[in-house]
Amino acid sequence: MSSRTTLIAVLGAFALALGIAPAAGAKAKTTTCDTVDPRACLLPWPNNHFTTYNIDTETRRQVRLPAATPKNVDGQRIDPFPYTLSDGFSPGGPILTFVPRVDLAKTGAVPQTDLRSYDAKNAPIVLIDAQTRKRQLIWAELDAAADKPSDRLLMIHPAKNLVEGRRYIVALRNLKDSSGRTLKAGSKFLGLRSGRTRNSRYASIFRTLGKHGIARSSLYLAWDFTVASQRNISERIVAARDSAFAVLGDPNLFDRKVKGVSPAFKVDAVQEFGVCGADGCQAGENDNLARRVTGTLTTACFLDEVGCPAGSKFRFRKRQGRFGFAFIPRRLKGNTMQTPFVCIVPRIALTRKTRPALYGHGLLGSPDDVMAPAVQAMAQEYAFVFCSLRQAGMSDQDSDHLRAVLRDASRFPEHADRVQQGLLNALMLGRAMIHSKGLVTHPAFQFAGGGPLLDTQRLYYDGTGQGGNFGTVLTALAPDFQRAVLGSTGMRYSLMIPRSIELDAQNAALAQGYPDRVTRNIVLAMLQGLWDRAEANGYAARITGDPPPNTPIHDVLLQTSVGDHQIPQISSEILARTAEMTVRQPVFDPGRSPDKIPFFDVLPTSQLELESGLVMWDSGPIRDGGLLGTDLPPIGGLPPRSGRDPHGLVQMTVAARAQKSAFLMPTGRLLEVCPERRACRVDGYPY
């Protein structure tokens, strides 16, 4: 790199760190399309061809996209600028390329249903850690929803997230067509493979592959990419969190001690419920709840518009330290956000102290989701006060905005940044729930004779679906709760959107903006890298160990449904594997899994497990004319639609609630609540 180029790169990085966009007519250094895959400019993806060297990043790489980024129906190309703020790519996003006429069955590629073949000696599709030279757990598939062979991208999915900051090499060899003939490499790659085209990056790739026993002559295609560092993924929300808590007077979040003042809040209304009579529960009566409390939380806002409305996003300030390449949200002076919350106080709380727990509402839901019958039952049966706030970025008020940013992906930082602000808001509500000068100072959270009805020694978390995805990130960051239950949840929106009926509207919005199938898949893969800052995929490896700085470790119970129509079952499996959870055995009844070895590479849960684990719950096969049960989820990028959606049935199951309660205790454990040597079943599916 010339001294002039180095100077430009350093000045550009400095400008970005200050939150300064390039001036009109001035463009940041970009790369070219990678011609080894001529199907589309950004293929193969992810790819170190689309990075430049930067000594100031933790990975020594900085993402630099070509000018020819995907464009939507309005001709608007995706702005490459937000991607230059990354020092690598997603740890779990899809790996994409186009291979004409490839037949994966004839090739012998590792399928989703038999992950153990990823390490076969002659595996044709491999992903290798360039540092350890170990193969990574993956599966390969062709785009199941593509109408034309020319749109059928090869998709390689990590079955466990890759290590942040590491470099990986993708190698495709001995690929076959439907007749069993070996496919010939393209002319551009043949030039690299033969050495006729000199390229130092590929020289390194071929050396590493050779040490792994993969001959150049067998290769159809190979390339490398670098995963973003953990610091780069999480630095924005960690910095905002630390700043907001420091303003409260608590800079040390690792010690689990509540210090300083409570976040500001206001109780807006208290609805008292009477006991249900002989004629059943009428208006104003409830046998589970004593009261419903609504209020407004005031939090520090780090977005760039007053009050943090939808459409605002982060601005940045330069941070001094080891890495000059750092992006820390810069708060407008005194800027705050008002967020509504709802708490339910069970009837049992009138006579004994209750456990405070944050509740995470569903996709594009509202705080009133905490009023669901199953949540009310959990509160009364096991003495919980649940509080839920509107999850900024993923609430009912964000639905139109989310569809808009998917139609024009240049706007996507507006969504990712707003979700991070929402995470901060939830952490603040949790602090108010257990602070001695917080919610317990209001009569709605006190016994009739005075005194707090909340046990403020411990806070817990319970979230389902999107509340679980949101809760995964929240758990990784939380200073005030150490135990969480994530219900029917998963990770990686790039994986979930094509596989979820709940995300049909978002999938449709993406298709409206990017009707070309190949372009749409590339856009989803690109967005995953930005989404990682605010969704479970960026934090799954941090929820049960190796947390972000200034953060205690956590234990997690994951309860999920077989064949969930809204949260792809495979995404729950990846979450458990990445978080290094155990899984309760047997996972499935006979015939209820298509996998040769269900939950391959996930250890079984020991009896009375004290740490994190996953429990699958089954609603059974389709019966009663489709009113009960569900089929197994389809293999590939399609959502399950047959039978009754089991999403939410775990919450409604008595034994599952008992399991949650046993886990959400200071000395909690993963309680066995299902028959020995039988898979767990939801209520309504008898043994």
C-alpha cells in the first residue's frame, strides 16, 4: 500500500469515527467486483476481496464494497458506507456463490439432515479456520424457493457460529452435475489455480488448503473471508449501556451490585381487578391478577433525533485506545426517550414477595403482550411480577418502518440502531424493577400496609419468539439478571425470514424492493452483518460465557417447539450449539426428526443440570383434521405451513411453566418435568 493510500485510509477512518459522512462528490475507497463468480458482483459472499487492509482494526481488515452494490426497484443502490464501519463479516451469515448445474446429492455435499459428514475425508464443500486449519460444522443447500436454475444459489450455512475475528477459507472441490460428471472451474479461477494469474491472497489460500490435504487440481472454487471482531459487533450498545449506567452512578456492571440512582419512570395508571364470581370472570375481574400497571420509562437516548423516533440512527465519536477504528454512539445533549411499559401484579403478590422479571414481547408486538393468559398464569402460579416495555425497533409501532427499510436496504442502519436503543431501554426498566428507589416506591408495587412486594435481590428474564431473540442480546448484556428463559426462539434473520410464516410480510417487503431472487439473497446476507449488532446471531456465543466487557456471565434455558411455524427449528438448534448449551434427551419421539443424529455436536443434559440447556417440546403429528399437531419442518429455505402452528404452546403447558420457575431462581436448575426416556410433549398431546 502506498503512503498516499495509507494516508487516505487513515483520514477516512478518522472521519468515520467522528460520524462524518463523505462529502458530496467524495467517495471512500472501494473495491471491484470479484470475477471468479460472474453471476453477480458481490458473489462469492462473504469475501475478503471486498475488504482492505487497515492496521487500526482488530482484524486488520475493513469492509469496502464495490460501487455496484445491489439496487432496488427504484434504482437505489445500497449505500456501502455503513459497511465500512465493520472489520469483517457476520459470524453466522450465509455463504453464497453460484455453481451452474451442480447437483448436491450427486456431489455428496453435507446436508442439513446429516451434519456429521462435514468432516468426511473427501467432503466436497468445506469451510476451514485458517488459524487452526480445523473444518467448521456446516451444511450446504440450493435455494429451495428459486423458480429458475439460474437463480439457484449455493448456500453454505454454519451450523455453529464462527469465531469472531478469525479468517476462514471456503473450498469447493469435485463438484458433480446430475449425471455425475465433474464440473469444470471457471476461467478466472483456473487462472488463479494454475498460477498464470498472480495473486498473493490466493497464494496464501492455496498453501493453507494444501496443508489440509486439499489439492489445487481438485478445486472448483475457493476464497476466504474474515469474521468481524466481537468488539466491532458489540461496541455500540456496550458503550451506550456503560454510559447510561455511569450517569446513574453505577460504572461497574460486572460486580452485580445495584448502585447509584434509579432510572426515571412515571406510573400512568393502575387497574385493580376483583375476584371472579360464580358467573365467571366479568369485566374488571381476574383470578390471576390483582392489578395491571402502565407507566412510562425515561431513558438516555443515543440516536440522532430528539426523542429517538423511528428513522433516527447513531452518530459517532472517536474513542481513544488500542484500536482507533471504533464507533461509539454520540448522544445529543440531554436527549431522552419515553417508552411505555406494562406490569402485571399477580393476586399472590398481595400476600408474599414476588420475583421481578422482564418479559419480552413477540415480533412487532406491544407491552400488552404481557397480558397473555399463559403469562398471567405463570405470574400467579409461581409468584412473578412481569414487566414489559415496547421494544423499540421491533414493536407494533415499527412495522411500517421495518418494511420500508427492507424495501430500501440503504436505510437499514435506522432499524439496527433503533433496536440497540430498545435494548438499552429494557436494561433500564430492569434496573428500575430492582432498585430500592425504583418501582417499589410506588404503591402499586407495595403491600397494603407498606413495604415492597418485589424481591429486589434478583431480576430474571422471560421472552418468547422475537422476545427471545431480543432477549438473547439482552442476556449477553445484562448486569441485573443472570438467569433467563428464551422460549421458541432462534437467530439469524437471514436464515429465518425465508423459513418463517411470521416473517411473511417482511419477506414480501424485501421482494417488493428487490424482486430478483439472486439479488434478494445477497441483500439478506449483507444485512445480516448489520443485524448482528442487534440480534441473537451477534451475541449467541456471549450469553453463557465470555460476555462483553464489564458484564457478568449468565445461564439460559431455551424451550422450543418441534416444527415451529414462526421460529425455524434449525435456528433454535444453531443457537443452542453456538451458546454451548446442553440438550435434554431424548430430544424427539421416534419419527419426529429427519436428522440422522438429532442435535449433532450438542452434549446431552445431565440430570438436575445446573447450567444452560435446551428442551424441545412436541405437539405431535397432524391429527383431528389438522386442528392439532404439525408436520416436521421442510428441509431448506421454506416455512412450515401444515397443521397447527405450535408456537406459543410451550408457554401454555403446565410442566413447561414449572420448569421455567425452577430455572429462574438464585440456585436454579434445569428441572426434569417429562417422563423418563420420553420426549417432552405440550399439553393436548398425551403420552
